[in-house]
Amino acid sequence: MIDVMFSSLGALLTSPQTMGLMLIAVLIGLIVGATPGIGGRLSIALAIPFVFGMDMTQGAVFLLTMHAVNGTSGQISSIMFGVPGDGDDAATTIDGYPMAKKGEAGRALGASITASGVGGIIGAGVFAIMIPVLEPVILAFSPAEFFLLAILGITFIAFLAGGQNIFKGMIVGLFGMILATIGMDPQTGTTRYAGDYLFLWDGVSLVTLVLALFAVPEMITLAVKGGSIASVSMENVKYSYKQIFQGVMEVPRHWFLALRTSIIGAMIGMVPGLGGSAAAWLCYGHAVQSSKTPERFGHGAVEGVIAPETASNAKEGGSLLPTLFFGIPGSSGMAVMMGAFLILGIQPGPAMLTQHLDLVWTLIWALVVGNLIAVTFLLFITRWVAVLTFINASMLVPFIIVMVAIGAYVNEGQWENLVILVMMSAVGYAMLRAGWPRAPFVIGLVLGRIAEESLHKALDLWGYSFFVRPLSLVLIGMIIATVGFAIYKSRRPSVLDNLKVTS
Amino acid sequence: MMSKATLKNAFKLAGAACFVLQATTAFAQQGAEFFKGKTVNYIVATAPGGGYDSYGRLVAEYMQRYLPGSTFVVKNMPGAGHIIGTNAIYASKPDGLTIGTFNTGLIYNQITKESAVKFDLSKMSWIGKAAADPRVIVIAQQSPIKSFEDLMSQKQPQNFAVAGPGSASFVETVMLTNALKMPVKMLSGYNGTDDQLAMRRGEIVGSIASRSSYKAFVENGYGRMIAQIGGAEKDVPQLASMVKDEKALGLIALVQSQGDIARLTAGPPGIPADRMDALIDAYKKAMEDPELQARAEKLGLPVQPAYGESVLKAVTAAINQSDETRAMLSEALKAPKK
């Protein structure tokens, strides 16, 4: 095992052709990831014709690298303009964009890019460690556990809203859960709140809602206020690699958080059915909940950037596991990847371990090396990219609004989403002006769907007795502890409130 | 010995045949001229990735090759279980520049006259179908059920996974369960490959699904196929051979007709005949291209094509069901009883 491990790394690094392909793959992956609205799934589907005729290992490395670094660049627009490219990037926006507003875009980007890389690499590590115990772990998660995990995530809302806002947070979270019920009822097939609008049958587009609630309100605020995104002038910030480096160093400073969120991310990726956005949001919630000063979140806490980014890259390593060893894809992106593997002559299944162990290790190393290349490259160019936050709003806002509109349209290719974008943008702006938290909304939306569907399945399968499954009891214990902790905290006056009183 | 007259007649006949053949190819050629420098939108009524998308992209790429000067652009229009994309194809201008692919299961939705359905499959311009995708009953490895008889003799209802209500998987499972009186309890909401994982976990015993989607699962030793509907494979017994009931056989035949015409390509009603000939011609050449076949094989996508008229006939036959079948279908499409 050990010799295969290192010989695969050697073979990967010493083949100029494979390394060249990886460089190209990283570039494509980063560009696709930076564009809002188009996901990594499409890029793999489009790349499939090109991997015909490629050697098995090279083709697989090419596609996997492209897919793995996809999440690394999505954060750039989330942090700089408050424009998330996808549901999981939205978690990064909540603290990343306030940092940019404080003139700390460089620090935020430095931290988030490094966090993505670290997450990707730890994800690869989890992948390697999990191989022997893959079966029991994956098979332990059934609809019962999905339901309780979703509920656990929803309870994090209590912390996200921060202190006195707990009721506002609950209202917003419930609003998100109500919107999650739009569409075809997964159980009865009746359409709910969708009427004759076919585009609503599969639910409201998550990307559109996220853009409407986070991106557009910020842009309206910026346009009204004038000036630039960064509220301080460029001279005061002394914009340089130094600030980016400070950001990079934030990750080792919060190493334990980064490690935890990477592992949680990888585990969620490993268990098919929970979906990518859930990983980023659960980890964001975890960062807030485990912080000693949760009131800083939403106002530019660097942990709020690190947690979702580690999670969203770590989940790629995780979701490769069931794909490769069960032949059951862990995400929609991995489903496309599996098709591509078949073309290359790789037959995913338990035989991978016995017949293609070298390939498995090459793929693990490709995750590591690909993430390293992406991080180095992005850190290098960030210095120039971050300067955009100092551009005058009158020049910037129109461009970003167009980008947002394209993102909302392209994601599902339906013009009706533009109407939703405008309508929900008004709601988002009202929430922003009134000081209501917006993060609970996305949590309610993402996890509400999972909770509903898995509750139905679990009840159908086991009735109410699913609550007493061993893993269920553990999760119920965690939920009770979280809620109890939230109540305890809300009774204690927070540091921020004291500050407000004195100022 | 052949008389002179018969010989002459034979020549005449051959000449006429040649003429007809020439005329049709000339007709198709005339249509092919039209596509020079034009862009053809190939709509895939589902998201990127997955079977429909793979077949769609393959078909589009090779049809472009055999319609010189044309550019095929694949456009994904997912949503509402293929209905959005199919409505879009149906409503597009019948100039031959918009065609696409969608789920054969929409036949069910049309038979039951669903209000969201804005198309009439029997009026569409049928270019061809790429595959047959027979259905199988799959049972998880750990279950003691080894055959269809085993399944029928179960006292307790067995958990079967289906996708969302209204999906082909849902409709077929309800119909067959009711008609065959199978001891099956349906659990819906298992989309994508959720059902395979659930069978690995053991919470789900079986599933009625397309054979191709379970090929790898069975090869990996996670389950077994106990009955098949349609298809040429001989390793699994045909369900029809194990059933006596007339009504049930009728429904099995309906499901089989679904499986026979899988991975369709069609355009809106009223595409001019010469352009249709050119499209069918290009589709046929694409399907016969050994390169396409090799690529499809690697992807695990079976290629068993049929073209134009014959697909239309099969579709029409499937839609024209007796009132009794129609009633059973409507029943199956309704909300499940709790």
C-alpha cells in the first residue's frame, strides 16, 4: 500500500504531460467556478469529448482536477462584490463581503483561498483514511439520520441571528422553509404554490434566491451610497501582498476550526443525498456556534470565511468515495464524472481497490496537487483582483447587476427566474435596510427540503420508531445540546450589546 | 426460363425503384442544402449529465457531421419531469432548426391528459430513437428473494423505491404492483441513484427500473435482476412469461412499448418533408457510424436505433390505449394511498 502511494505521486509529478493537463484543468476549473450560474457539472459534460483518446489516468486526473478546483474561485465574487456563484458560496458572502467593505478584501481572499486549498487537501486525506471503513460509515446514514442532521443544521439559525435577534432569525428561517415547500410535493405529487408555472415544479431556483437576497441588495446599497465597495480609501489600506499574506496566516491561526470543518465537509460529501450547499452551511453554522464571540459573525469575521470554504472543497474528496468504490455517485457533478470514467475505461466499483489501486492513489494526489496549484495561482493574482473593490460604484454596479442577471438566467435557462430575481431582491433589500439576518433564510431553504423529504421517507420506513435508532439518539442529543446552549447564551448579554450601549 | 416480357418488366421495376430511391435521396439532398450555414438547437429536456444528456450530445455531434455546414448546439432545458423541455420543442418553429430529446415516459402523461402537457406526441416530427431500455425488477443482494415467484409468495409487503410521483418509475411500479398484485410497499422520493444506496443500506428491497441504470449495480454484486420486460437479453426471465392474467399482460405490453422506444429525437409538428428527410438521413448515418457506436458502448449506452415512420407508429400505438388501461393509468398517476 505505502509503496503504491508514493510511486503514484512520483509518476504524477514526473510526467510533464499529466502536469501540463492539470495546469489546463485548473485554469478551466477556476474560470468556470468564477462565473456565477454555471456549475462544475456542465464543464465536465462539455469536457467529455476531449478526454476521448486520452490515457485512462491522464483523462481521470484532468477531469477530477477541473472539478475539484471549481469551488476555489467561486468565492472571489462572493467576497468582493457579495455575488455568490452558487448556494454554498453564499455562506462565504455573509462574512466575506463585510470584510471587503472594511477594505480587507485582500485578507478575506487570502484566508478563503488558503482555506479552500486546505479543505481540498484534508478532504483528500479523509478520502485516503476512509477507504477501509467506507462501507459501514456510508451505510450508517439513512433518511432518519438525514432528517435529524437537517434539523441540527436548522437549529444553528439560533446562533446565526445573534443574541437578541433570535426571533427575527427564526422568522427568516421559517420563511426560507416555506419557500422550500414550493414545487412538487415529493410524497403526493401535488404541486404546491406553483400553479400552472412549470418552472416552479422543481422548487424555486436556489441560485436565483441567493443572488436576489445577497447580491442585489448590496449593490442597491452601494449605488445609493456612492463611493466604492471598500469604505476606506486605497492609500489607507496599503494594498499589498502583505494583507493577503495576513489572510493566509489566518488559516493556521484557526487551524482547529479548519480541520473540523474540512472533516465535516468531507463526511457530508461522502454521504450521497445531503447535497453540496448543506456542507458549507452546516460548517458556517458550526463556526458561529463554536465561537466565543458569535456576535462578530455577519460583520466580517474571518472564521465565517474559512469554515464554508474548507467545507465546500473538502466535500469533493468525500463525494469521490462512493462514486469510485460503489459506482454510486455522491453528487450530481460526480454522476457526470462517473460517465466520463466509464468512457476512459474505468469501471467504478469495489474492484477499484484490487485492480486499480495505483489509479486511486493518483486521483488522491491529483486532488492535493490540483488544489495546491489553484491556491498558488489565485493568491498570486488576487492582488490585482482585489483592487476592483476600490472602483467607483457608478462604474461597478451596472456590470455586477448584469452579471447577476445572467447568473440567474443561465443556471436553469428560464427567463421566469429573472422575475423572481426582481421580486425577491426587493424583499432582500427590505431585510437589509431593516437589519434582519439573511443567512437563516438560505439555511431554511436548503435544509428545509432535505428535512421534509427525509422525514417522509423515514416515517414510511420505520414509523416513529426511527427516533430511537442509535445514531438518531446521538443526533437528537446534539440537537438538544445546541438548543440549550442557544437559550443559555441568549440570556447572557453579549459583548456586542454592551458595546452598543456604551457607544 | 424467363420470358423477354418479364425481363423487361423486371428492368422497368428496377428502373422505377432506382428512380424512387434517387428521388428520395435527391429530396433529402435538397433538404440538406437548407442546413448549410444554419444552427440547429438540440434541446435536452433534462440537466447536464445523465443518460438523456449523454445520448443527446452524442446524437447532436454526429448529426452535425452528417449535415455538412450545420452547427448543432445542445441546450439543456430541465424541469417538471421533462415537460418544460418537451413543451418548448413542441412550440418551436417547425423549420427543422429545433429538435430535441425527452423521456418516453411522457406518453403516460399524455394518455392521462395532464393539464401541464402542451404537446401531442402523435403529431410530432419523429426523427428516430437511439435505444431500447428494457425494464427490470431488481432485488438487493441481502434479500432472500431469488426469483419472481419468491417475490410473489412474500407474506409481508416488500419496500420498493420509486422516484417522485408522476415519474415513469412511479407510474410503472404502481401499474405493475396493482395489476400483478405484487406484495410491494412503494416508497417515493428516491431520485437519481438514491434507490441504489438505499438497497445497499437494506431499507429498500427492490426497484423496478431501466436495465441500463442497474447494470453496474448488479455487476458489482449488490443485487440481482429477477424479471425483465422487453429487451433481447436472455439472462433474465421475461415477466410476461410468468404472468397469466390478460389485463396484466396488457399493461406489461404498454411498459414494454415504453422501453422499446427509448432516447428519442423529435421536432415540432409540421417540419417540411425534405428537411425531415435530411434530418432522418443524418440521424441514420450518425447511428450507423462505427465511431459513435464505439463511444456509446464505452459510455454503457446501448444503440438499437429506429427511424422516422416506425418510431411514429410505435408512439401512436402506445398512446392509443383502451379506456380501461387509461383508467388504470390515471389511478396510478394519482396521489398514493396512505
